Amino acid sequence: QELLVESGGGLVQPGGSLKLSCAASVGLAFSNYNMGWFRQAVGKEREFVAGITRGGTTTNYANAVQGRFTISRDNAKNTLYLQMSDLKPEDTAVYYCAADSRPWGGPRTTTSAYGYWGQGTQVTVSS
């Protein structure tokens, strides 16, 4: 059983928008985890996109997406979101949600900090 399942990816034109969702199963105490979005383009390493604390009060973003992407969560629905706007071809990647294995502090930016991962959803930005 997958603990985290992403959805909402697809093909979008440059300048367009998409909203990704990440649903956590009942096997993961979602509200106890800081969460993050990462992405991996073909031939590149997986990179941090955005993070959010357990209660949703603190967020951080990679410089490349600051001002265009918004991370949020609904703990009552066990769901994490990533609203992406003004998409660019360089945003093309597989997007992953992840749960931080450390139950305190702010959202971290390294892949090694996250112990649970979804299977990913493809986002393609192309005209």
C-alpha cells in the first residue's frame, strides 16, 4: 500500500497553471509530518521545490519557483497541495511529495531528510 499518492500532473502550455495533490493514506499520521515537494527532470538529480511545516504555518521554496508555486496542506483531508502558476519548460519533471522523517523543526530541503515518498506525477510544460 502506497503511503503517499500524487495526482494532478499533465501537459500544460508555458504560462499555464496546474495544481498537484498528494493524498496520504491512513497508515501515515499526516499531521505529524513536515512535508515537501521535490522534482526530478530527465538526466538530473532530484531537487527540492517546496516545504511546509506540520501545521502549515511555515513554508519555504526553491529560488527557481519562488513567487510562482504555492505549497499548502489540509490536515483534515490528509492532503498536500502544490499550486503551480506561470509554468516554464524548465519546470518539466516528475514531481514527488515526501514526508520528513524528523518530527520537529522547519521543512528541510535535502532528499535524505525525507523518509516517505510517493510514486511521482509527470508535469510537462510545452507548447
